[in-house]
Amino acid sequence: MADATASFKDVPELFEVELGEALTARTESLATFRELGPPDLCHIVKSTGRTGQRDIGSYHFVSGVDASSSASLAAYINSLTYSIEDNSAWFSKSTAWKVRNGCYCCYNAFSRVDIRVDVKIPGGVVAYVVDLRGDRHEATPDIWQETYLSALLRAILYSDDPTYWLEAYRKLDPITTIEGELRFLQAAEALFMQGWQVGSDPEIQVATVVSNHLTAGVMKYFGDSGRCQPAANLFEKLSAREPEIASLLARSYIGMNEEVKAVQIMSAAMKHTPHSYTLLHVQSDFLRSKGRSDWALKLAREAVNCAPSEFVTWEKLTELYIDTKDYESALLTLNSCPMFTFNGRDAHRALVPAKVHLPFKRQIGDILPEKTKSEDDVADPALLRLPAPGLRGTWARAYSLLTRLVSDIGWDELLKTRSVVFVMEEEYRMQKAQADIQKVVTSNGARDVSKNVAVIHEDGSVTEGSAMLADDDASTRGVSSPLSESESKPELENGLNVSAIPIIRVSSEHDTERKIAESTRSGIAEQDEAKDSPSMQSMTLEKPVQAAAGEEPEPSQPSSSNQEPFSFTNKRLCERWLDNLFMVLYEDLRVWTIFRAEVAHFKTQHVAYRKTGLEWEILGDLGIRLHHKEEAKEAYQRCLDTSRYSQKPWARLLEMYAEEGDITRTIQAAIRVAAYQYADYTEMTYPTLIARCFFKLGQIHGHAKISFTLLSMGLPDPILKIMDSYLQYGKTFKVEGYDF
């Protein structure tokens, strides 16, 4: 076990049980990396230099380090030698630990190899490539360029992803100078046509030259600061080689408010690539922003025809149907979305460390609550069990569309729309039973037409087999007006010999839904809740009945030519995943209804309504999912009054305040978010959530006003320095608002 003097002062570390096990685990995991790869791994070996003293190994993860050459990676390892704790003195008995050697590992997502730099102190630097089989190769200039760009893309795209978390993960600024940005653009231009090799977002099924992590990284880096001119220059040069890149070029010009130029580019590009769904989407988004959702809808339909296997085309079409208030078509289109298995970001294989060293920066961390488990970190099991937060990828995006639907039309109307467009389970069973009866009747009639067979029709009437022929349309009567179970059951139990005929259990969809409707909470005034939530007019939330699963008829029983085929001409089968999302939505709405009713009740009683910090945070997330922004904001604010150590409520409020243009509150929230980030070793300025919010405010008020507001707050120097770094970035890269 390592002692305290073997640790770095301000760098997180995970100490190894066996020396070198982190490097071995990474080598074995290389074949599992599918896309951009995990953050860089920095492995360090420390020694006292004394005989008999065992060397110790530690490692941490890092992004943002310049990976353009072996010298730049060796420089990072060399910088760590100055971070080791120096507790020894001339009178101390302890022996000083020193960095003996290090290994920096950086994944090349283009060639799918790991580039490694071994540094011996004192000594030399050795760079080599490790392939998926673990074999070593020479590092060529092309490999270095690919590795440099791969590292930059990881730093940009992983910078503020809340779903991607690693212990001992250090995030540094990937680009700090104009020269660094130019190098990024040059590398992006050189490797742009190979961008599809690094994969794409989980909502994209097939990575293309315009839909991949490289284009996403370029658009995020320049888009978050509103500086689309460098991106437009890059795409201008590339669009001459690949016409489809015109969609990215047009998007960049729209971001620069050069709309006329963007329209001209889109018009010219459509002549060369009329079947590009990305180009159709840019046009559709532009029309939508101008309030012409009806025109945008036509383009979205065409995009679906051009790329029917892509989720994003169906998603866009669903959004536009909601915009145009065609909710039945929206639900049918959502049902048609192709869903993909979610593959999260690449990550290292987790090892059990001998010791974890996470130094806490006290100067910054003083404004944060204690990082200890408390009663504010527990929550009601009903809140913890909500399934919606676990949705990822296409499932999360589809659920977002469903919540938008319920926000627009309310739960009851959504259930009615669902039952209008989809076959419900009861309807399906009833219709299938009718088909089975028809088969039996037809079979018996063919053997002996004159034989008396009691036939129970869907309208409840009973006829003999001979009379059946005179009433050959009876098999269609029950579809339009099914009888309830109470009406049909007596006819089934009148002593008739119907052993050859399946028993029909028919109940209307409405009755079935009413039977399983749940009352969420009694004794609370319904009118108070109705005011808070217009879409739910009572305290009873109707539980959705199951839609038909869509089983196919057995192949051993083919339909005869004179038999009516089983079909619903104006209804479709609901996909099972969408049926499950309805139940997920029901759980969210049920908990939200209880919460708002309790709030209303406690207000009328003039009693304080108390929840733990974690519960307020979960309820805030729930409000965001269900598009109740003001109630969500209130829940997050209540969370801040507790002792819970969590960045999320501050980050959510930061976005809300920036959207509202509230400078003072935005800065107050940004200070806390920055403190949390630095406490978790995110030592970067851009691209981050804080920078994005500051630059959004800067476009309206100017950076000078933000700077004066910061100075007026009397912040401690370490915190003021961090907050000022965002404005310094704006000044260096001339972000809009930097000069006023």
C-alpha cells in the first residue's frame, strides 16, 4: 500500500494492486472500443530509489492533452514530476518518492490502434503503436495526425456529457490559442472524408461523411460560441469535393445570420444531391424557424423517403406533425421510428484499485457542501424506481416526443388518440376470436350443411347452422360495436352445447380501461390540482391498457378463399417498445400528479412541504421531462436549500437563468457549477456549459457587463480567476460580445 508521500498534490490517482495491471487491461480492451475510444490513460511508476523498496504504480484518465507528437505527451508526464507531494525534510525519516517512468496511452479512432509514449526519468522517450492483437508497430506521421484529431474530438465531445463519468478523470483545455484552432481545422480538413470511420451519435444508424463524430465535434466547438465563420470556411473548401457537405455549410451560414447565402447554397445543392436527408432537414429546420411548419412537413416527408432506416428522419417528421397539430399522424409516425440498440461511449475496463487518491482543492471547494453521505442523499423508492431516467439513445428521444404530445393535448386525449390509431389488445382478441369462430363454422358447414350447430354471433344472437348461410355478414358486425362482457356472458351460459366453439369474452376498451384506472391520492382538493396541471382535470390518472402485440396467425391455418381475412383496415399494430413507453409515461405522470396535489394541499393548509435533496432533484428532472419548466425550477431551487452535494440542480438552473437573460443569477449558478467541476478535475474553460451560457448572455448584454457584475460580487481570487477565464477565452477568440 502506498503512503501519503507517494501521491500527487493536485492530480487524481488510482493506485494499482499489481504493477502494470492498468496497461495490461487497456491492451486487452482495445478490440472492444467501437468508436472514438475512451479518454487517454496516463500510467505512472514511482520509486524511492532504495533497495528492497517496491515500486508502486498509479494511473489516471485525462483528455485535452496535445497528442500531436511524442514530445507533447512526454511533456505532460514530465509536468507530473512537479506535482508529487514533497513532505520530506532534512530531519524527516520518510523517504521521498519520485516518478521513475510513465506511459501515456492515446487511442487512434481512425486506424483503431493505441499510440503509446514511454518516458524514463532520467532517460529517453520511446513512441510506438499497439494494435488490437497487442503487437507493436512504428508510429508514422499519418498515425500521429489521426491520434491528434481523435484526442481533440474526445476532449470536445466528452467535455460536458453528464452521462459519461469516470473516477480520476482529468479534463484539460484542448485548444487555448488561435494557432491551436488552426491546427485543429487543418487536421479536420485532411481527415474529413474518413470521418465516418470514428462512428456517430447513437441516434444515427449509419455514419456518413456528414453525420459522424468528426462533424459533430466541429459543429459543437464552433457552434457553442456562435463562431460559425471558421466552420463555414472549412465546409466551403470541402463541399467542392463532396456536394452533400453543403448541408453543413448551409447550417453554418444560418448560424452566422447569413440566411440569403444559406438559401442559395441549399438551392444549388438540391440539384446535385436531391436525395440527401441532411440537406432536406436543414431546409426543413429553416422553414420551421420561419413559422412555415406546413412547408417544412413536406420536406420532412421526403427525407423519410430518402432515408427510411434512419431514426432522425422519422423523428423530424413526428415533430412537424406535432407542430401542425396532426396528433394521430404524429403517433403513427412515432410508431414507425426504427429503434437501435444503445451503445454507450467507449470506456476502460474497471479495475479494483488498491487506493484511491482524489485531492480536494480547498480554496474552490469551500463554497460547496460537504462531500459526505447524508439524509439528503436518500429518496422514496417510488421516485428511485422511475424508469424514464434510464432511457438512452433512440429510446430517450422517442420518449421526449411522447412527452411533448402529452404536454400538448393532455393524457386523456393522448389515450383516446392511441385507441383511435392502434389496435387495442381487447379488440385484437375479440377479432381473432371471431375469425376462429368463422373457421369452425365454415369447417362444420362444409362437412354437413344441414347439421344443426349452435352458432353464437358477435351481436349476441344464436342461430342454427342452416340459418348461418342466410346471415353471412354477421362476422363483421361485432367490430364496429362490441358488446360488454355483462351483455354477452348470459348468452354463453344458457345451456347450449358449444363445446366446438370458443367462448367469447368481450368487453369494451373503455370498460377495461376504467377497471384498471388507479386513484393516485384521495382527500385532496381536485380543483387545486386542476389549476396546477390543466392537462389532468382530476386526481384519477387512467392507466393505459395494453395495445395488441401483433401475433401472426398460425401458418398451419391458411385463410380460405371464401373466408374474410383478419384485418383492421384503418388501424395499425402498436410496436411493443412504444407500448412500453406509454407505461413509462404513465409512471412519470402518476408520480407528478401526486407531487403537485401534495404541494397544493400543503399550501392550503399553510404547512411546509418537505423533501430530501435527492427527492427534489428527481422531481426537478421529472418536471423537465414533462415540460413543466417553472415547477421544475422551483424543485431545483428547493434542492439547493439542502445539504446534498450535487452539481445537477445548479447546472439545470444555470441553463434556465441564461435562457431568461438573468445575468446575476446566471453568474451565481455558474460559480457553483465551476466549483463542482474543478472539484471533479474538470480544469477546462471551453467547450463547457458555463462558457455556452456566458456567451449566450454576452450576445445580448456584452462581456463587459458580465465582467463588471463578477467584480461587484467580491469573489475570492481563485474563484474570480476561474470565472474570468471564460471571458478571456471570448476575448482571445473574438466571441460575439467580447468588445462591448
